[in-house]
Amino acid sequence: MVLIRDLFLQGAQMLLVLAVAPLLVGFTRKVKAWLLRRNGPPLIQPYRDLRRLLRKEIVVAENASWLFRSAPYLILAATWVAAALVPTFATGLQFSWTADLIVITALLGSVRFFLALAGMDVGTSFGGIGASREMMFASLAEPAMIMIVFTVALVAGTTQLSEVADFVFAHASLRVSLALALVALVIVALAENTRIPVDNPATHLELTMVHEAMLLEYSGRHLAVIELAASLKLLLYISLIVCMFTPWGLAQSGSGPTAYAIGVGSYLGKLAVGGFLLVLFETSIAKMRVFRVPEFLGAALMLGLLGTLLLFVSRTF
Amino acid sequence: MTAIAIALWGVAGFLATAFLGVIARRSSKASQLVYLLSLIICLVILAISTRQLFAGAGEVTAMRLPIGLPWIGAHFSIDSLSAFFLLVINLGGAAASLYALGYGKHEEAPERVLPFYPAFLAGMNLVLLAADAFSFLAAWEFMSLSSWALVMSHHRDPENMRAGYIYLVMASFGTLALLLAFGLLAGPAGGYAFDEMRGLIHTAWLPGVVLILVLLGAGSKAGLVPLHVWLPLAHPAAPSHVSALMSGVMTKVAIYGFIRIVFDLLGTPAWWWSIMVLVLGSVTAVLGVLHALLQRDLKRLLAYSTVENIGIIFIGLGLALAFEANGMTGAAALSFTAALFHVLNHSLFKSLLFFGAGAVLTATGERDIEKLGGLIHRMPQTAFLFLGACLAISALPPLNGFVSEWLIFQAILISPTLPQWGLKLVIPAVGAMLALGAALSAACYVRAFGITFLGRPRSTAPASAVETDRMSLSAMFALLGLCLLAGLLPGYVIDAIAPTTTHIVGQAMPVQASTAWLSIVPIERSRSSYNGLLIFAFITISTLLIVNAIHRFASRATRRAPAWDCGYPDPNPLTQYTADSFAQPLRRVFGEFVFLARERVTMPRPGDPEPARLEVRLRDLVWDVIYLQIERSVAFAAERLNYLQFLTIRSYLSLVFAALVSLLLVVAIWS
């Protein structure tokens, strides 16, 4: 009985992240439009886009290989698994212990690996430039992420996300190292989701050729799957931030249905606030030149390293 | 028969096979026979070493043969440390022999490879079996020389000649350092058997000197920066199955030498040893992968990536030293297990990568990735296998490379409890370097795979390539299968390493096979756990779900059309992104600092039909600062001492006499 309930909760989490992810993208687009004094597309526009893409014929380049055609599914599957392992509305779910923070980071690394290869598969120069820049960003963003993980793990004494959330919930206090980690994580999240100031998800200009350049050859259902994976990744990063730094409202394992309802409600609220802050930041800043980005990400790496060093010096920071 | 006797008979078998290779080198069946015999012997030694490993930590079988120096004899033994490394080496050897059953047919000069290949295997096995300094050094030198002969098998190429020369110099230097290390370890009584060395109490300064000598000796064979310079030259020069052996396996023999002397013979470590090992390891890891990122030669790229992985292994060993010095045996066991796990992992995927590079080389005759491309269409199975190995070596879950790095990260997370300030400041930086190395290695392998196998053919060679033979493919499939198994069921691997860890560190990691769902739990469940099997199952199930849903609800219409490329596709394959352009952003971020990279663009004036030029100058600082200086000073000294060649016989005799007298004086003063 308990097992069935746990499996149900885990399944609910998987479906929740998949269902909410396009809504989050729609919400950020709407808020951005409001901030720019536009009306903006309706909230459910991303779902409509997905449906339209799914119904279209796909056009595959003549020399595309099996890798090109299977990569979208692998990308979505791995992102989905990673997103389902981050506590959203409850901690200590059935499979929360299969992967810790380092594994989630590395899973996103696998996603990026396949995305970059898919970009290079057709052999166009745009795909190559996108893959090359993506890997350059990742070469700094990933160590920064590991340093953030170290900082958080040293504070909480664990790399398990559920345990981290429980720890922060129980021993909430302002800590220098956690503040450094938060700033670094925001920078990494911006870069990983190719948001302004690193890249602009709304355009196809050559200046912003990173993420979109790798997808240029995709169409129809492949593109729909990749777009869904991208929105899941945005959701994942916001979930990660809210779960580690504001775990209030999360349902503990074994609590009643009300707790879970509160968990879902507060999660959606936190997502909305996170999305709003993201858009607010995006509209107030200009996009950087590509070769400024390493400095930006280098700052995140240094902040993460500083946080870790402080904790090596004394656990009280 | 005891395990050691079987192993020694195996070595004798290798030597007999080598002899057979000499006799029958002209016959057409010779290569099949030599590789088949090597395969069988490798499998036999693999079986007995596995049995020995599972027999437990204290299990030692020893033997003394009346060969070697008359008053010492030759001691041989297998304990759990040598059993683990025997397993790794013969696994790699068996895979290489299986691969060579197919690959060896393409060899242009089999008579230069066949005698030395089994001899090389014999040398590596003997190093692991040796239990006294003399037989260890003799076997070590035998291994070096036979691999040198293999490096020189295509000796007409001037580049290979240079590689062979540098390798020979570095190998001799390494053996010299080890010779001195053993000399110090033997103590005043001159006990050269390992058993006698273990019991000795050393003076305060001696272990430190021995450590430095071992870092020089074993480090030069393993490819530790700055002693790595020979490795990216020599490993690619050999035939590909030998490259796989040298990179995947011989470097592990060097790691064994380091562990044997530093962890086993030298007694309790001091904490500052670990700082040296950690700093060297992390510098090696990052510098190796940065070099690999900029290579165009596929095999050289793989060789530089070996340098990186050796760095990762040394980071694990350094952490183990740090914990052991502070009596934290549990944490030491974790780091030591991580290092050994990476030893196994690297031997698997690096062999696989070299086999793939060999398959590409035979199919296209090309090692320069700028001339390859699109091979995924012509060689789909090799492409798949190479991709698997790239994923594994880039430390991506759920494959095996990730597990060992994850274990090292877990070990780093325990290290704030270490009392020394030096370690507290160094270890976070080491963690950052390790993470940087992992991320850069992903970039490196995206580049290697993407340029070689994806896109369109950049020259005529890859356009007409054909899939490699079945023997080579089966060797590669076996290795990829092992990579996947070690990644999905890491608990069993950790448990298999446990006897070795207990033997060397005094404690093993908790037993993993009994944890729920076969997760690995290094310390306790609430702290960290990882389950590769479930992650793999989740990804597989979700992929199937998505594919199923898409095929049910989405349009199935598919049309093949020319590439879109934003509306301006260029049919010329030379307009594709090249390996150099792929590496350019990273070169710009890291190269200016590490390689003093300078770029110069010469643009012709408008209307001038001359081509524009981009010149990139990179400097290998290790080579320029250390090796060129040494070369210069040697040349200077040789110039100065030149006149000694033209003395009279009387002067020579008086020189000899003076040398004798001064040496006797030294001995008199010493004792």
C-alpha cells in the first residue's frame, strides 16, 4: 500500500513537471510582454505551438544520421528524468535517492553532449558554431555547478537534494557561503537555459547563435520534443533554486494529502515568483558579446569556489 | 598448481609465443597464431587473478626462482594488489589480442610487431608478479624496451623515430629514478625483497626522497605532467592495438608501481606527500585535456586524454594518502577505491577508443580529423561503439566513467575534516580542477566524435570507407558491454576492489552488493547514493514512452531534403565547421594563459585576390621551459667535455686511477 502510494507520488511528480514546463515558458513570455508594454501571447501559447509542431511533417536533411533522429528523444528523456529527481512539491519521494545533485548535473551534461552532437550531425556551419559555443559555455558552467553543489553539500552534510531541502528547512539561517552559491547558481541557470545576457531564446540572429543554432535543422515533432526539453530544463533550474534555498511548503515524506496539496500550491507559487524575477532581470540587462560570457561564468566559478573554500576553513560560514 | 606458478607459466607462454613470432614471422598464418595464443594466455591469467582477488585480502601466493642475481634469487608473488592489476592488464591484453586477430591483417610489417607484442605482455605481467627490486626493475625495463620496439615498428617515419628516441630517453630516466628509490628503500643491509623492505623503519628524510623518486620514475611512465612529453608522441606511433595497450594498460602498470612503493613499501605516509600528489594530479588532469582539445591527430588526442585520466587517478591516490596520513581509513578506502575504479574504467574505454581510432585508420588511412567526417554513415557500428566510449570517458551517467569521478567528488566532500591547513586550501581547488577537467573532456570528445563521424566527408578517404572486420568489432562490443556493466552495477566492482583496498589501506568501503536496488552508498544513505541501473532504466522507459506517444499522436510524415542551414546551404564540405574552429572559443578562453596562444589575422586589402590568413601560435611551456633548457645544458656540457675524447693513454690511466682513489675515499669516510 505504502509502495503504491509512493510510486503514485513519484509518477505525479513526473507528470507535474512535464505538464507545467510549457506553462512556465508561456508565463515568462507573458510577463516579459507586459514589462515591455505589449499584450503578449496567451499563457497556453507554448502548448499550442507544441501541438502544431507535432502535426507537421518533418523535413530531415539528406545526410542526417540515426543520431540526428534519435537525439531529440534521448534529450527529452534524460531531461525529464533529471527534472523528476528534483524535489518539487515533496521531499523524500520513492526514487529520490537514485541520484544526488552531482548526478543531476551530470545528467544535464549528457543532454548537452547529445544536443551538441545533433547540431554537428548535418554538417552545416551554423550547427558547428552552436555546438562549439555551447561546449565552451559548459566547460565553465559545469565546474561552477559542481562548486555550488560542494558548497551546499558541505553546509547540509549531504548531496541528496531531499536531505538538503530538509536541512535548510530545519536549520534556516543566513550564511555567507549559501548566498555566494545562490548568486553563482543564478548565473549558471541563466547560461544553461540560454537566457539573456548569455543568449537570447527569442531570436534567430547570428549574434545569438548558441542554443538555437544547434536546432536549426530540426522541424516538426523533433523540434517539438526539443522545445519541450528546453522548457523542462528551465523548470528544473528554477525548481532546483527554490528547493535548495526556499524549501518552505515542501511536503515531508509520509505526510497527509493536505500537506501535498499545500506543497503543489506553494511550488506553483514559487515557480511564478522565480519566473517573474528571471524576466525582470532579463528585461533590465543587455545581451553580452559571446566572449564576455566566459568572464560572467568565470565569476560564477569563482563564487562557488570561494563558498567551498570558506566552508573548508570553517563550517560556520 | 598455485596461482603464481600458473601466472609464471603464462609469462613463459608469452615468451614462447614471442619466439614463435620470430620464427614464423614470414608465414601468413603467423599473426593469427600469435594473437590467438596471446588471447588464450591473457584469459588464463585473467581467470587466476580474478580467483586470487576474490580469495580475500590476506591471500598471498609467493615463489622464489633461482634466476637473477645469485645471492638474491628472483622473488615472485601475487597478493590482492597485484591480482587487481593483473585483472586489469590481462583484460586489456585479451581485448587487444581479440581486436588484433582482425586488425593485425592490415599490418604492413608484421615481422616488426609479432615478436614484440607477446613480449610486451610478458613484461607487463612480470612487473606485477615481481616481489623484489631486482626482478621488478628487470621486468620494468623489459616492458619499456619491448614497447619501444613496438613504437618503432613503423620506423621509417621521421616522426616515429623522434618519438622512439624521446621515449627511450624518458624510459631510461624513469628506470634510473626507480633504481635509486629501491636503493634507498633497501636500507643499509641491502634487503632487496619487498618483504624485507616492508619491515624497515626509515629515517625522517628518506621516505620523502623516495616519494619524489617514485613520482619521477613511475610518473614518467604514467605520463604525469611535466614528465608526459614522450607519451603523446610514442603512444600514437605504435599500431593501434599496441597504442591501446600502451595507453590503456601500460600506464596502469606505472600506477601499480606507484601504489606498490608508496602505499605498500614506504609505510605510513606524511600529510604533505598528498599535497604533492594532488597538485601534480590536478595539473596533469587539466593540462592533459586542454592539449587533447587542440589536437587534430585522433590518436594523439586520445594519448593526451590518457594524460588527463592519469591525473584523475593520481587525484584519487593523493586523497587516499591525505586521509591515511590522518588515520581516517574509511575515507582513505573511499578515495583509494575511486582511484582503482578509474584505473579499471580508463583501461576499458581508452582501449575501446584506440580500437575505434584504429578502425578509422584502416578504413581511411587518415589520422587527421580535419580530413575525416561523415563516417557514421559508412561505419555505423564503429561509430556507435566510439560514441559509447566517448560518453563513458566524458564522465556522463549512466556509464562507468561517471561512477569513479562521483566517488572522488564524495571523497572531496569528506575532506574538510582534515586538520592540516595546507590540505584545506588545496583540496577545494583540486575539486574545481577535476570538475573543469571533466567538463573540458566532454567538449574534447564532442569535438573528436563530431568532426570524425558526423557531418559530411571532408576528403575522398572517408567517403569510400567501409566498416571494419568482425573480430575488431567483437572486441569493441565486449569492451563497451563491460563499460556499461561497470556503470550500471558499480556496487559489484567496488566489492571486487574491496580486498585490495583492505590490503593496502587497512579498511574497505561498506559492502555494496547488499544495498537496496543495488545502489552505491559510499558512506551512508542520507549522505549520498547513486543508482546507475535505475537511472538507465528510467531513461530507457521514458524514451520508450516518449517515442510511443509521439508515434501515436504526432504526424509521421517525413521528407528528406537538402540541409536548411538558414537558407544558404553550401554544397562544399569544406564549409563545415572544422576541428580547429570548434576548439577556437576554448582556445581563446584557456589558451592565452596556458599556451600563450597568439593569433594573427592577415586580411588582404579590398580588391586584392590573395587569401586571408589566420596564424595561431601555441607554445608548449613544459617543453620550452624544462626540456629545451635541459637539452641546451646537456649540449653545453658535452661541448665542454669534448676534449676528454682526445687525451693520451697516460692521461686516461691517471683519470681512472684518480676516480678509483676518490671513490675509495668516499667509502672510507662514509663507513
